[in-house]
Amino acid sequence: MKILYFAMFRERLNRSEEEVDPPAEVKTVSDLIGWLRSRDEAAELAFEKPSLVRAAIDAKVVKPDALIANAQTVALFPPMTGG
Amino acid sequence: MTVRIQTSAFDPGAETNAFLAESAGAGAAVTFTGLVRSRPDDPVETLTLESYPELAVNQIEAMIAEATARFGLLRATVIHRYGALPAGDPIVQVMTLAPHRQAAFEAAEFLMDYLKTDAPFWKKEATPEGERWVEAKHEDDAAKDRWRNND
């Protein structure tokens, strides 16, 4: 699946997207964030406050317990500041 | 409904006139324009908005659908820019059309409150002291939540 990073997360990770192939036990958005954090130090720091991570699956906003099994694109971003 | 997510500038007056030209006898239209703020004691040279346009369209269409059902709107348009904007530039325009003024005013405010917290844009200010991300504000969450308290 593809992961998109926005705003501060994009800056801290120094990339706006990447292809990943998480193991089967990574079932939810929250699991995915934990798995990304375990892979590299930049991600560990970028996502150190899980309560400040928002997510969308295939361009629909989801909660942290959403399942990623059928996701093509998972977006991770900080709280939105539109308007 | 019309949703436009764009980097190019827009002319708020021309957009308003185009919206009013199709008012079809409705009694009330409200237009709101949000601008890049810069104050003498807190100058901002450039506001750069990052966006996820595909998600923005989905989120804003859902907001307009809810506002339309709730306030009985006849029509609504939201234009939202992203990219690097100089101080004073229009960022966002919300236009609502309804039979009476209260619905048009309330729906415009409802849409702006939701855009603040639920539209995928992230703002970074360039100031004489450097760059900083604009943090989400509790007041904006509270402003959105008050529409829920009445349910």
C-alpha cells in the first residue's frame, strides 16, 4: 500500500509518500503507525504523540481503529487547519 | 453544490456576482471571504497552505450536504486555495443561498467552522523571525462542536 505524509510529518520524514508492505499482524491504522515508528527513528519521533495523528484511507477520514486490510492509500497528517 | 480546490487566485467580487447571477429568486445570499492575516505586531509575509485535494473535495462535499439538509440551502459554493499566498490574498470563499437570511448566515458560519477543523489543509506562516506551522486551535474545535450541542 501507499502511505502519504502531509505537513509536519512530511517534513520530519523528508518524504511525501512511500510504498510499504506491512506484516499481517498490522491490522489497523494505529498498528500501522506503531509499525512505522518501529522501523526508523525519524518516524518514531514524528509520530511520538499518537493523539495528534489523523488518518484517511483512500481519501476518506478514518479513526485509529480502522482496518487497513483493503487500503490502497493511507494518509497520515496532523490536525487540520483549513478555512 | 460547487467545490473548487485550487492554487490560482480568485476574484471574490467576480465569484460573488457569478453566484448571485444564478440566485433564481432566492431571498438571501451570504458570501464570506477569508484573507491571509498580517498585523503590525504579528506580521506574516507569506502563508503557505498544503493540501490533500482529493480528500478536501470529499470532506467539503459532505459538509455542504449536511449544511444543505440542516438549513434548507438552495445552493452553496466553497472555493479554497492552497500553495504560497501573500498577506491580504483571499484564501477561502463560502457562498450560501437560501430563501431567508437566517439560514444563509448560519449555513455560511457552519461551513466555515467545519472547514477550520475538517478540511485537509495545513498552514505554515513565513514571518520575519522564520517559518512556523499554524497549530490547530481549541477555539476552532469548540466553534464546530457548538453545532453538535443543539442536536
